[in-house]
Amino acid sequence: MLRKVVTASILACATGMMSGCAFQIFRTSEPVADTKPVPAWGNAEYHTWALAEELFAQLDGYQQYRYAVTGFVPVTSLEFNPNDQQPLMLLGHQLQEGLMTEASKRGLITRDFKVTNHVRISAEADRSMSRDTSQLTKATGVDFFITGTITEQQGGAIVNARIVNVNSKDVVAAATKFFPAELFWQAEQVSQRNGKIYRIETEDRGMQ
């Protein structure tokens, strides 16, 4: 949003013989940051973009390399747990897909190692992606991994992303961002207890 900023400058009046003062109005347009908070629900792409802005801003002269984006995993186990039914259970997958998009937008070459060498056609659909390693080729020719961890907190999770050199394991860029739990579920509808989701009915709904 742009606001018109009006400045006035008074031209100096002749000393001793003041016949009047002249005014000039200069109008300039300056951008003013919109401080309105972005709602969490349904805005996973915004939070992914904000994380990418911090992460990729640290790269300078790395466009000639190849990148592979892997899934983000819980910091305690370093592996995905399908039995953990908390609201952000799919955040690791979303971060992988979203950061691949953000990297491509910034001119980085990303290699999707889940793409097969052929199209598989079934009665319901056709696809060229798989998690069956027998259908995939070895992910070679990758210079950097884009990966990270997820640390659960009250009301959400802290995401720590990093870009790591495949050979040396050196971290060349890193970023941290909090992701609210309401990204995929409305806050008043669900709650998490011991890794399980419980639906909450508000007082207004209960009276209906």
C-alpha cells in the first residue's frame, strides 16, 4: 500500500522587503509496510516463502550447482512417524515440496529424485513419481542438500532449515522459523494430546 507523503518547503523571503512567501509542494510516493498479521490457517505457502527468503538470501554465486530437497523430520527421531497424528504431521512433506518450488523460482537447479524414468498408467490415473526405490535411479550429480528438522512446541513447531554440501557436510546456509499449528487445521477445531488429534467443539457450536 502506498501513501502520499506531502512535504512543503518555504522559499526564503527577501530580507528587509518581504512581499510575501512562496510555497512549493512536492508529492512523493513511498511504500509503507503492511503490518497486518497473516492468518495461519491456509497460508502454509506464505510461511514457507518467509523461510526460503531467509535461507536463500545467504547464497551468493551458487546458481551453477545442483540441489536436492529432502523431507524435514522431527528433531528427536530424525525420521517420519505416520502414527504421530498431530496437526503438523505433514509439515515435513510440505516443506520439501514448497522449498523445491522456492528454489526453482530463484534460479537454482533442483533435482527431483522421486521421478521415475517412465510414466506409469493405471485405470485411475497416470504418474511419473514413486517412492519405490526399484523404480528410481540413484540420486547422483547433486552438490547440496536442502533439508532440516522440526521441533514441536506449544501451538506449533520450530523449523530449522539448512543447505549442506554433499561431500564435505559443511552447512553453507541456515534459517529458522516458527510454523503455527493452525496451518492445516483451524485452532478452535483441534487439539493435540500425546501425539493424537482431538476435535474441539466451541461453546457456540455446542449451543446450536
